[in-house]
Amino acid sequence: MDKIIGITELALRDAHQSLIATRLGIDDMTDICDELDNAGYWSIECWGGATYDSCIRYLNEDPWERLRTFKKLMPKTPLQMLLRGQNLLGYRHYQDEVVERFVDKSAENGMDVYRLFDALNDLRNLETSVKAVRKAGKHAQGTICYTVSPVHTIDLFVDQARRLEDMGVDSICIKDMAALIKPQAAFDLVTGIKAACPKLRLHLHAHATTGVTLVSLMKAVEAGVDCVDTAVSSMSLGPGHNPTESFMEMLEGTGYTTGVDLGTVLKVKKYFAKTLSRYKEFQSAVTGVETEIFKSQIPGGMLSNMESQLKQQGAGDRLDDVMAEIPIVRKDTGYVPLVTPSSQIVGTQAVLNVLMGRYKVLTGEFSDLMLGYYGDSPTDKNPEIVAMAQNHAKKAPITCRPGDLLDPEWDKLKADALVLSGNNGSDEDILTYAMFPQVAPKFFEKRHEGPLNLGKDPVSGATEAEITAAHQGNITGPITYAVTLSGQKHKVVVEPYKK
């Protein structure tokens, strides 16, 4: 009998985060949830990562209501989220009580599987979240961020897996956020971890950007991996992930299968193929294969962020210089993996180095990274840059777990959040404010207006809400449509319908 290899489907989270900057609205997900729930996936990743931020920043959508909706519509399949350990879903470390309350509330609202990671692979930053997930009776998946450097060896990663097992995780995930894991490395790493931790499930998450990782998934299967992450084909490739259908077809005749129904997956494919056509303005410029990433190790989201930063400074032509600077900055940090938030910190510092001169200007976040306030780096940092960071930040380096330095903050966060207009008084709203104190007040005030759908009609360029309102006679001003006749584009202004 064929061995079952589980699949975690990424369409509802990391796929659209990678391809269209996390702009997919809840209205474009609910209609396909029944098919997703019946496909036979091991889990469906649908929350966490950048989705929480995007919900309140761009979509006027309550992320907690999104989670409750998914749980209602997909009751059979475990729901999965990505959680940045002590960072939760924000960009700083939170005191332990806040971490515990977040895990407790997300479990209460429907979350089942927590993929827990730390950007630096400092496992001390996962201790609190692992304990909280276990206490809530949910699945704690300890994560190793895969990267390549002179200090990152198979033995180092295997040792991290053993430490995660000792911490009490239910499974382990190898997270390859930049598509760096080559086939032989995947085989060797899976072999090593399965030998060291034979009782734990092992999952592999790999992006597709470099064009080699579908083969890496196959080698991981041969080495004993239990589950892989994929995205339905219409939501895959580029800076995203390998196609679900391709992985399923690849296993034919190998002695492995997935237990996922291909016919159902094809229905999901067709649905998202139509849906994504309305989000072209958010589509990543990286749509093909980028083997240069093996040198720079830049995840897709980090690349688009740097492009934006350079354009804002009128230096869009300096991207190649920044790409060359990133490995230098990364070496100075002690070869930190490049994943949120370390990728943004290193990328922004590289941009400043190119535009202003190397380390002439330091960001506060980069100084904190150099001084240990995000955690311990894989190896020694450049002492000269550490001294510069200390002078810039006016504080000393630390070696303890950063969370140990934080004073209790829940009561203050609660007091600050409850006075905001539109806050509903729930712990969920307090947590929203805790993670995004600048964005949350605006969201609370406008939440009653309901979620926004940013997808646009390919012909008119109008959003679905605008088109509906126009048809119902609820718009008083004219609408401009883009019309192509005989190859020529024209703008046509149409007055609203009047009864």
C-alpha cells in the first residue's frame, strides 16, 4: 500500500501573500471553502503571517472574524497559522502574558495548528508560545528556518530539531522561505532529522522562486518527510510555491500518494484562476525563475519591499547594488536567516548603505538586531558594527532571552485600547491594538463599514463594490471605464443609472 504524504494547502494564506501582497479579500475565499474542506488536505493554512496586518491595514476586515468564518466553513480540516513566536504577528517582542493570551484567543476562535518560528532560529523565543499552544490543547509545530551560510550545517539544523523535540512540539517544519533548499540538501536534512527525531512528524515548506524546489520536495519524500506545503496551481510559482497538482502527479508510480482528491483540487484551481485575474495591480513583478536568489537569499516579499523603498528615493536603478550589499550586511549580523522581521531589517539597512554610505546611517531595528534584542545570531557578529549600534542606540548588548527584559504590559495595552472609538471591549480587539497600535485605531473607527474587496473588473477597472453600487443606483457621480476598440484604448465616462 502506498505511503500517504500529507499536503498543507497554502491558497488562503502564503500563496496570496507571496503573489498579490496579501490583498485577497474574504469575499473571494468563502465560496471555495467547501471544496477546500472536502479535498483531503492534512491542513489548510489560512491565517497568520501578514494576513492579520493586511486585514486591518488595507481590507477593513476584522482578522478574528475571518478566522471564525473559516472555522465555520471548513469544520473538517485542521486550520493552520504562521506565528512568529515571541513576535506574534507584529514586529517586536511581546511580554509572555500577551503571547499566552493571543494563543488562547486564537485557539478559542478556531485555530488548530500553530507553525511557530523565530527569524533567528533562537529557540528561546519559541518557549512561551509552544507551552501556550500545548496548554490550549492544540498542535504546536516547531519550525527551523532554512538558510545557507558557512555556519549553517546539517548537524546544526538537526541539533535544533532535537531541542524543539525536548521543548515538547508535536511536529517539526523545515521552512525554506527563499527557495534555497536544493534536492540533495533536502534529502540529507530530512534524513538527519528523521533519524534524530523518529517519533515526530516532519513537514517541508519551500517556495518555488529558484525553480529547483519541486525536485527538492520529491527528494524529501524519498527521505521520509511526512507532509509538504503546496499551493493550487493557479496560485503558485514565481515568488510563491510549488503547484499542488504537480506534486500529486509527480508521485504516481513511486509508492507514495497524498490522499487528496485531484478532481476537487482542479475545481479550486479554476476558481482561483478566475479570481486572481482581478488582482493584477498587486501582482509581484517576479513571475518566473530567479536563481540569483541562491546568492542574495532574498525572499520574494523582501525583494518587492526593497524595490518600493528605492523607487520612493528616486533610486530605482540601484537594485543590483542593494542585492550585492545584502550578503555583506547579513555576514555582519552573524548570518541571520532572512525572514520576517530580519529580512526587512537587513534589507532596509542594505538600502541605506547603498544610498548613504556603508553604515553611515543605522536604523533602530538594525541596532537592536546587532545588540541581541531580537535574539541570538547563529554566529558572532562584526564587533565594529556592534560598537556602532551600541553608540547609536545608547544601550548595551544583551545575551539573555529578550522576553525576559519586558515588563508586564497587558493592563496598559488594555487601558489604551478600550478608550479608542469603535473598540468593542474584547480581548481580540486589545490584541489587535497590541500588535498594530498605529493602524488599529483607524480600523476600529471604520470597521462598521464592512470588508473591502480590492479586486477590480479587468475591463472597467472598478471594484466589485463600485460596480454593484452603480447598478443599484447608489452612485451619484460618473464612472470611467477603459474600453479597447480595434486595438486602441479609450476612456468612456458613464453617468450612473437613475430610476
